[in-house]
Amino acid sequence: MTKPLPLRHRAEQLAATLPPLLVAAERVAATVAQGVHGRRRVGQGETFWQYRHYDLGDQPQSIDWRQSAKSDMVFVRQMEWEAAQSVWLWRDTSGSMGWTSDRNHQSKRERADLLVLALSVLLMRGGEHVALLGSGLRPSASRANLTRIAALVQNGEPATDNLPPALPLPRSAQLVFVSDFLSPLEDIDRALRYYGEGGQRGALLQVLDPAEESLPYGGRVRFDGLEQEPSWLVSRVEAVRGDYGRRLQAQRDGLRDICRALGWTCDFHRSDQPPQTALLRLYTTLSQAVTC
């Protein structure tokens, strides 16, 4: 008879199966969870919205046996409140997000991945239904869904588009978009307005590398584009630092204006700062809808 594995050994085996990013995200989420309360709910809905396939983590009592008997699939009834209260997350995976000025710091992409996954952990612990925008997965609060999201985030390929896709979502769903948001403001406005005019509420988080804020270089520097942009040779960086800072501030002011017009929220984060700071603000924003 085979002896059962010691508890510690089994725990180590289980931990080894988890994506490293998920382990890091849960550690960050655990720190933030100590200081926050659950999101306020408006009450369980009673209005039927749609049928969907049964998934691991669904309650058996939610199964609609009459509808399931019509096919080989098992269906559950999704209520209007469940659909409306779903949270859809998106982070920019374009080439520029992979840049870092210091190899000892996370890249913007790595920080965005960590924050999106840690926010998923926090929301699901509170019973919220979460999905990655554009993944094709439906929102769920199940552990299986969290593992799927972790795999998608950790193994995602770089994207060619640096703005969220325009996809149909339930009215009043909530959205969280994480990017460096350095695209032209008119393009960002168009992407966000698609959802704002559809009734969705959202939170925007700009993540920048510290060097993108301060432009700390000196002398003659060539800046190479990461998304097929042409190179830019600057003879004296000191001479353009002031103009650069003003343009960056104008970009941020524009982001604030776009969000304010839609009733959305916005925040700013640097990749060398503790992730807990941005995570707490994001979670609080979703809970209280505080505008910036």
C-alpha cells in the first residue's frame, strides 16, 4: 500500500502547478485585502438575462434542467444582476509595454499583468464575476476561471493594437483598462467612448516607466521605437526635457478630461512603485466610484 504524501510535500506539489504570476498576484492581493472591505452590492437580480453553458464552479441549483434536456449540454440561467455586475479587465500587451529603463524593475507589461491578475484575485474573493476582455471566456468567480485568466495573462503574445477592442458587453458592466496610454488622445477617446456610450462604467490606469516621467538622459541619445516607429536622434536631451514634461502632462490632463466626460475614473502608476498602492486605489475605485 502506498503511503500518503506528507502534507508539506502535497502542498509543494500543488504550489508548483500554479503559474508563478498567479502566486505573485495572490501575495499582492493578500496584502491589500487586509485593509479593504467587500464591494457594495445592489442586490441579487431576479430578471432572467440568458442561458449559458454550465462551468466548473457554478452552483448545481443554477442548472436549468428543462433547457438542458433539449441538448447534450448543461445550461444554467444567468440573471440580469449577474451579467450587469461583471467586471471586464484589459491590459495593453503591445510592444512598447515590454520596455523598462532598469532591468532590476518590472517592465510596464509585467506590472500591468500583475495588477490585472491581483485585481482578479481580490474581486473573485468577494464573489465578483471577472473576465479578460477579448479572451472569449465568460465572467466567473470560480477558482478555475482565475487559473484560466492567469494562464492567459502569463502566456499572452504581444498585441499589435495598444487600445482595447470594441466588443459587445452587458449594459452597466464595469471595465478596467491598464496601459501606458501614450496613443493620440483622439484614439483613446474613441476607444473609451464606445463603452461609455454603451452604459458601461470604467476605470483607467496609466502605467509608465520612471524614465518616461523624468527623461533622465543627458547628451546625444537615439530613441528607437518599439512598435515600428522611426528612430529619433536628440543631440541634447537636456534641451528637450522641459517640452517633453509639458507634453506628458498634457497627455495626462487629456486622459482625465476623457474619463471625466464619461463618468469614468483615472489614475497614474509608475512601474518602480509598490504594486499594492495602485491595486488598492483600483479596488477602492470599483467599490466607491471616486472620480479623479
